[in-house]
Amino acid sequence: MAHEKLNLIRERVRTSRMRPERKQEVEALLDELETELDALPSQAKNDARELMEIADRSTRGAIESDDPVPLQTLRETVRDFEVNYPNLTRVINRICAMLSNIGV
């Protein structure tokens, strides 16, 4: 399921109006995110799936509406996961910061 969501996010990024170099940066971060998700212990998979759902909804809302508000929910959820999943949190924070910096 997480891989399906990552692929949906990747497709949105590929078809977005982002500059090519930004798309490459986001793709690299998504690859890093995928690596972190794959490394999670089995009991953490449900938590990761929930986080991916929020990431998917947030990025879709931000990209489609040019409204940064949907990313706030993602930021709050990331903070909750930070203690238990610091590497996963770091990657997602970098994705949020990049999207914010490009005006999404």
C-alpha cells in the first residue's frame, strides 16, 4: 500500500509544473522515504500507512489548490511520529520544506 501511494505521489510530481531540477530533488526524497518505509519493523507498518495516507492527501491538496494549509496536518502528524521514527520523520520534513519553498 505504501508503495502504491508513493507511486501516486511520484506521478503527481512528474506531471506537475515544478522545474525539472525540483522534480529530481523531490524524486530523490521520495526514494529516501521509500527506503525508510521498507526498513520499518513490521509493527510500525500500520503507522507508516497512516502517515502515507496523510502525506498523499496533504500533497494532493497543496498541489491541486496551491493552498499550503493541507500541509499543516502532515506537519502535525510528522511531529507525533518523530520520537518513534526519527529517520522517517527527517525525510518527510525535508519533503514538506521543499514543497513549501517552491510555493506549494
